Amino acid sequence: MANDRYRVTRAGFDVVSVFGSLSASAMPGTVITAVLNERGWSASNVRNQITRLHDREILQAERRGRHTVYRLAPAIVRRFNTIRGCSEPPPFDGHF
């Protein structure tokens, strides 16, 4: 990871879990904040966790007007899909 000074905390894990819970590939930071606010996390804590996950290259960010849309990094998506059981099958080379 690009910045290993931060460890992924429970709050950080919850940020990543929002993507799976909503089956979303991308979402605005305001949506992540609203969902986790319902779980008891403060808006400032969620924003802090999003920043840390972005610094560690776990989240990717794209500005769209006044909002920032976040998505999981491709390596995280692959791991996520493996856990969910929907990873790509290995290519068939013609032999068993």
C-alpha cells in the first residue's frame, strides 16, 4: 500500500462494507457518510476514514462537480468478489 502509516480500523472496514451492502461500484462521499451515520459514526469520523483509505489506495476518488465519488480500488474489488463467490473463473487452456 502507498501509505502504511494508517491501519484499517473498524470504521475503515465499515466504509468498505458500505459498497458491498449496497452492491455499489461507486458512490458519493455523502452517501457513505449518511449510511454510516445511521450506524453511529460521526460525519467527521467517516470523512477521516475515507481520507485514510484514499491515502492507502484502497479507495479511488473522482470529482464530479461539487461532489467526490468514491470507488474501491481494482485489487480490493477482486478480493471482495472472491469473498462473495463471484470472482472470474480461471481461463480454460484446453486441458483438465
